[in-house]
Amino acid sequence: MSFNQSFNLFKDNWFMSLTMVFGSFIAGATSEGGGAVAFPVMTLVFNIDPLCARDFSLMIQTVGMGMASLSIYFMQIPIPWKTIFKISITGVIGIFFGLILLDGKIPAPYLKIFFTSFWLSFAYTLFKNSKHSSTIQKLEIKNKELIHLFLLSFTGGLLTSFVGTGIDIIIFSYLTLYKKVDLKIATPISVILMAINSAAGFLCKSFLTHIPLQTEAINYFLVCIPVVIFGAPFGAYFIKNRSQIFIRNLLLTTLSLQYIYSFIILKLNFIMILLSITSTFIGLILFSRMAKSNEEIL
């Protein structure tokens, strides 16, 4: 910023710095990436192009959630690193597939309503199963379950290529609903996965896609770096000693508010309403099957 004399960017883009004060904290403290806050705020509140919001999310999560991942490592939180890197492979394939072949081909309003509706179904499932606390303190993955994770990781990577986040909360839902892993263990795993996926998406957008990074997204990125390098690690530190109930309520609140606000802001037509219902229904089937925790292929 000093070398390029770019501090004037804060004058016009300060609102994004303020947004990421909250976004980076949520990214470090919950299974939602910073993009889960940035994307709906940018598209719904500030009416920013969803592709720009997606690109920004990938860039800022690379830094913010990367810093949160380092904090998790230095705090010596028990993490199955080998499993995470295995899962990341199909996630990276998914995001490359979406960014290279499908980028810009889905209308913006549909991305917005799909994003909020799908995550609402997860919030409902998490609330419905809140009495059945996740208590397993160590993640153990069977070979057959690796297939589940590979498929879900690819799907999460594909979702991330559309809206800038996805793999984190999909894997988080599998760990908490299906594997019954403690939320305090599942959350840092999802943070690290999102950091890896975001970095892969950032590199892909920078060098491999036919649609270059937007200048506007880069400017937002520059003014938010000083915020997220502290906000995301602080979120990871803050949540370390909090209860499962606190973590769950924080997640439910953010997901519900996103959905409500999208319906207030967006002018829904029949197709969008149908998409919202369909996305919620598909999400409910997926997440409720996870919650049953049986041995069938999902």
C-alpha cells in the first residue's frame, strides 16, 4: 500500500473494511467463511456484482482464514492434518471445475437466493438436532467415509466457485450431524479447509480462467487485509473456550439473518421463489440424512 501510494483506497472503500471486522471474526469463530458474511452483505446491502463478491471472498479468505489456520496450529488444537489434506484434493478439483467451466453462467439473483436458502436448511437441521450434542473429541474416518467426504468436498468446492464459500459448512455439517464430532473440533477443521480452498480459487482466478479478477474486487481486498489478519485469528481464539451451545447459537443467528434479509431486499419472481423452495428442500434432505448417522451411502 505504501509503495503504490494506495491508502486513498480507504476513502471510497471503507465500508468493506468495516464489513470484514465482523466477517473475519465470524470466519475464525464459526464454520462459515468470511465470504458467508461478505457475499450477502456485498450483494444484498451494497448491490455489488455477485462475481465481484465471489472473487473478493476467495481473496480475503485466503489471507484471513489462512491466518486463523496458523492460529489454530499455534494454539495446538488437535487437528487431523492428513485427513484434511486428502479432503482438500477433491475440493480444489471442484472449485477449479466451477471457475474454469461455469464462471459467470448463472444469473446473479439466483446465486443470492440459492446461497441463503441452502444454508437456512442447515440451520434448521442443526437446531432440530440441538438436543443431541456432538461429543466425539477425535475424528476417525473409515475408508468408506472417505468416499462421502470426497464427494461432499467436490460439491463444496463447486459451491465455493459460485459464491465464494461452501466447502467449510458442508464438511462441518457432515462432521457434526453424521459423525457427531464436537463443534469445537469440527469448527477449526472447516476453517482450515476453507483457507486451502480459497487459496486454490484465488490462484485459479488469477492465472487459469478467462474472466480476470475485477479491479473493484482487488481494491476491496487491499483495504480489508489489515482487518482480517487480526479479526480471523481473534475469532479462532475467542471461540476456543466457548461452549457448544454458544457456537451453535452464533451460527444459527448468522444463517437466519442472511435468509431473512435476502427476502427483504430481493424482488422475487416465481422462478426465484421456486428455486428457494427447491434449494431448501434439497438441503433438508441432505442434512437430515447426515443427522441420521446410519451406514448408508449418502
